[in-house]
Amino acid sequence: MTQLLLIINPGSTSTKVALFENQTQLIKKTINHDPVTLKQFKRMIDQYDFRKQTILDFLKESNVNLNHLTAVVGRGGLLKPLASGTYLVNDQMKQDLQNAIRGEHASNLGALIASAIAEPLHIPAYIVDPVVVDEMHDLARYTGMKDIQRVSTFHALNQKAVAKRAALDMGKPYDSLNLIVAHLGGGISVGSHQKGKVIDVNNALDGDGPMSPERSGSVPLGPLYRMCFSGQYTLDQIKRMNYGEGGMVAYLGTNDGIEIMKKIKSGDELASKIHEVMCYQISKEIGAASTVLKGQVDAIILTGGFAYNTLTTDLIKSRVDFIAPVLIYPGEDEMLALAEGALRVIHHEEEVKVYA
Ligand SMILES: Nc1ncnc2c1ncn2[C@@H]1O[C@H](COP(=O)(O)OP(=O)(O)OP(=O)(O)O)[C@@H](O)[C@H]1O
Ligand SMILES: CCCC(=O)O
């Protein structure tokens, strides 16, 4: 039977919308949001009406008859730690997202907008592999500060989708392989996939791991806490140095990979240096992940927007290809992964999970 699925993927800089007939993408649009427009909204939830309207406008322009939809699928946000899978959007989930119980992120809007569109049509809304998928082993949860625990927050949807695609291309089941997946997007996460489970990963949102186009990644704690208590900065300013205004954008004034590549090609030495620093830090994180997997690594996978750049992938490759073959899957597979997650539960191949 034909299933018509509306897919909604809110990112920090854009909202991606697609319509799938079963596994076939019929239409897709990436609606890029002007940073000045987004800056007007204090909290992520304040963007709800704006983002929802842009989606509805696109569906109207594309003459999509909403009455023909079978389900709406959104990218899942900062919820309680969850097992990988497809979840029905329910009241508890919506309440937790509205209250941002685990923090602010654009993906928090995925379930809320999906549900608002699905409810009047009396069809289900789902999320798949939200950013809080937690398969971390016990050792990875500890830090040297007794009161601080590491939590799993990463590009779970794309990391899982691309790892499964690579496994298919390698002719082996995903759960028989050890893979290191580095998602190189606006944020950067490097996951250690051990036989189908992401047993360790840097927290891409919370100042852990390599710097990224718009995040600081890990910094030494001493200078950071002295800054925090110097009286010169507000909490909000410090947060922005870590998230949104940290990393490449702090040095180069832009988080746009294409613009950064243009700068490098035109001989901008600072751009070239900072790009090399980012690649060095990503390589170090991959090296660390190889110890998590005790050196038994079948492949290293580079994915996300920055994996389109051969300059980036070559620099990383030159430092890590002694560990395992490096495979490049540029961009993301998130829209198909969302559609497939919903189809698996619609076809009863997998049981739908309930958020509590
Ligand atoms: N062809 C390209 N060449 C260089 N950089 C690119 C290219 N395409 C995208 N990028 C860069 O990749 C980054 C975004 O990657 P991606 O879409 O994977 O991000 P994300 O973290 O999933 O989410 P968001 O889009 O919300 O930042 C941006 O810095 C973008 O400029
Ligand atoms: C938490 C993963 C998503 C991101 O880094 O934006």
C-alpha cells in the first residue's frame, strides 16, 4: 500500500521538508533561514510558529493535499536519553520539548510541528533516532569531576543512517562491524560504533570534542572558569562562545563551509590555519575513538556538509588512514532515514516505541 509521508527536519540554520511516497522522495526543499531573523527569537520554542508557517507555505506552493498524508515524521530533539528507534509523538514528549528539559536545539521543533500538522488529519506523528539516542557504555559516562557525567548527544539520525549505508556497501551487517563515524556539520560528533551500538561519542552541543564551524568544542577548564568569574561576561555570552559563536566563526566571521573554502583558495592564511586546526582536532577525536574500539576498526566514515570538501577530507585522511580505510559519505541521509524509520513501524517490521 502506498504511504505518503511528510518529513520535517529543523536544523540550526535551515528547515528541510520533504514528501516521500514509500521510500521515494517526491519533493524536497531546504528552507534556509536568515540568521538575523532567527536572532529575533529568544528561545527555540519562539521559532515554532515561524518555522511551521514556512513549511505550510511550501506545501501550499507545491500543491500538496495534506488529506492524502499517512503520517508526519520529524527530527527528534533533546528529550530524555533514549534507545535508537521510532517513537510516536505523545503529550509527554511535547511537554518535555516545550519545556526544553534537556536544553535548546532546533530539532526540538521537529516533533512539535509534525504533531501540529498530523493531529487535525487524525494521522500519527513520529520521530526517529533523536539527538539523545544513548547507547554509551558505562566507562564513557564518567568524567574526573564527580558531579559531572558525560551524556550522549549527537547526530544520531545521520550517523546511524550513514553507518548502515556503509555497511551495506561493504556487504556486511551493521551489527557485525566496528566503525568510527565523524559527522562534520555545523556541529561535529565522532561516534564509536561497536557492532551496531554507539558506545562512546563526544557531546556535540556541550563543549566536548573538536571545534566545529560554529562551536568551540573542548577548551581547557582553568581559563574558562576564570573567565566565568571575572565579572566581564554574562552566562549568555559564555554560552555563545561555546555554541553559535565559537569555533571557525569566532576566528573567521563565518560558519559557511563554502565561503571558508573560497577564503582558503584565495590565499587567506588565517582561514587556512583555522581549517587545519579543526581537521587536526577531528583527527585526534578519531584517534581517541580507535582506542575505544581497541584498534579493531573496520572503517572510518566522514559525513556531513564539510565532507563535501576534499581539502577537509584529505587533511583528516592523512592523519587517520593508518587506523582503517576512510570512506566519504558527504552531506546527510536524514530525510530518507526519517521516512524509513516511519515505514518500518507502519509495516510492523519494528515495534513503535513509546516515550515516557
Ligand atoms: N559543498 C560544501 N562545501 C563546503 N562546506 C559545505 C558544503 N555544503 C555544506 N557545507 C557546510 O557544512 C556545514 C553544515 O553541514 P550539515 O548540513 O551537515 O550541518 P548540520 O550540523 O547537520 O546542521 P545545520 O545545517 O543545522 O548546521 C556548514 O558549515 C555548511 O556551510
Ligand atoms: C546534537 C547533534 C546536533 C548538532 O550538533 O546540532
